[in-house]
Amino acid sequence: MRIEPDIKLDFSSVLLRPKRSVLGSRKDVQLSREFTFKSHNKYNGIPIMASNMDGVGTMEMADTLASQQVFTCLVKIYSAKELIEFFNTPSRTEYVAMSIGILEPDLNKFKAVYEQVDEKLKYVCIDVANGYSERFLDFISNFRKKFPQVVIIAGNVVTADQTQELVLNGADIVKVGIGPGSVCTTRAKTGVGYPQLSAVLECADAAHGLGGHIIADGGCVCPGDVAKAFAGGADFVMLGGMLAGHNEGGGEIITKQYTTEEVGVTEEKQFVEFYGMSSKSANEKHFGGLKKYRSSEGRTVLVSYKGAVGNTIQDILGGIRSACTYVGANKLKQLSKCATFIQVNNQLNTIYESSTIGE
């Protein structure tokens, strides 16, 4: 046993320090990024990603976000037939990844889809909760040999050493985050995790030194957190909870009535169910129930129904543009170079948060 004495940081631990800027308007900020991956594929788009979760990583979400050059990692539960039909449309290959695990049926499903779409499938998200197993590394290495031209997104990890291992074994993009998600209970159930901003800072440095890229996966609760993730060196930012509750997620809209005691007014509010992919809800829905040897590592919640996802994307991108103007970055690419983080004890004034009726 040993203790690392350095304090690690979450997004709530810091703010971005403003700096003199020559930018005249937020609209002058360029948010698109261009990347060339180790597999020699090129990417050009806005590097926000919808998470491969129920209610977020849907085909409907992918179509909507792709029209704005925003990326989606599809949830794993789609059948090979559904995926073949989806990816046979060429416009769906640039901003969408098929997601798989590391079991033989996962590999077989990918092969079936890949062969039936004339090898147009460009991205795969190989996703496990614990990216530290030798089995996971072996799978990545073997997958790279079988499919040298496919962009591999792999995770999740939170440390520089394992980020380097994944890149060296063939991953183009490493997914960073253990426990920071809004419906993840891994930290509570296992005591394992890493504050997300420090994980991004350390893993980005490790990946970039080897020509790899990273995704900040989890922990963002507002557009300012997304800006902080990019400022910390993330190439992509993956969102789950922030993109939950929209029409494109496909969840059932649940209406509840609330009565205000002070004035006796009854009002209706609309919600959508959202849950972690290691939760009891997800296991019962997709895997025949929670296995006896494991516990649930996710919660099930009701999130406010938010309508069309385009409004939320506009809010997020507007916040990032504004952050760039505050620190003098005229391109998203420059944000990490212009950023200075200051540690804080409190970042938000929340006194009227529960009384807000609109923005």
C-alpha cells in the first residue's frame, strides 16, 4: 500500500483564468478540429461525442448530430442487421462509431457488419468498464491486426501508463474516465476512480506523445465543464447525462404532477428515464438480469425532458465559444495552449438555482 500525496482535480476544482483577447465576437471562434489518427484516417468535425448509452447513443441521435458534424458512439445493443442497414448509408460513416465489448460474439458481430457494408465502417468503440486487464489489451492488439484501417476508440482508463499501453497496442483514441459519470456508482461501490480533470491532463500528455488522442468521458454537468475538458488537453469530450432526455434518445416521456405547498398550485413536469450501463436496469433490460457475482455500478434516474437535442448542442457550443473568447483562443485547437487553470473552493453561486424559470 502507498499514498500519492498530490491533490488531483475535478472540473469543479478549477476555473479558467480570463486573459486579454483580440477576438471581436464569439462567432469568430472556430470549433471544428482536424485530426489524423495512427490508423491514417482523417477526422474533421466538432469533437463532441454522444456516449454509447441507452437514451443517448441511438441511431436517431447519430443522424441528428452528424448533420452538425458532431460524433456519436452507438449503444452496443443494436443487432447486426440494424447496424448493416444503418451504415449502408455513406453519410453515416464519418461521425458514427459501432460499439462492441471484448467477447467473441462482439467480434463476430463487428465482422458481420464490416463485411456487409463494403468496408465503409470507419470507427469502432471497444468499450469495457475496466481498461486495465491484459485480456482487454490483447483484444485491442488482435483487433488492430485484423482491421488495420479502422479507427479504434478504446477505454476506459484514467492513468498515463495504461493510456500509453493502449496506444502502443493499436488504439487511435483512448477513452478516459472511471466513475465521474452522473449515473455511475463505481466509485461508491468499489472505491476506485480518479478525479476527471487530472485524468484528462495526464492521459492527454501520455497519448499525444505517442501520436494518440483521448476522449474525456464523463464528469461534465454544464458547458463550462466541456470547455475545461478541452482546455485540459482532451481531443474529444463525450457526454451522457447532458444529452439524455431528448427526443432523439427515444425514451418514454413520463409526466408527474407536483403541488407547491405555499400557494397550492399543481403543475405537471415531464421526465425521461436514464440509467448507467452497469446498472441493474441495464442488466435486466439487455443481459437477463444482474449476475450473482457482481453488484450494480449504476443508478437509474429521471432527467427532465428537454425536447430537441439541437437546442442543447447550441447551448454547449455557445459556452465553448465564449470560453475561447475569454482566454484569447480563436480556435478550439488553441484553447489548451491559452488556458490557465486556477484552483477554487467554490465556482458557482447557486442561491437561485432552484428558482430559475428560464434562461
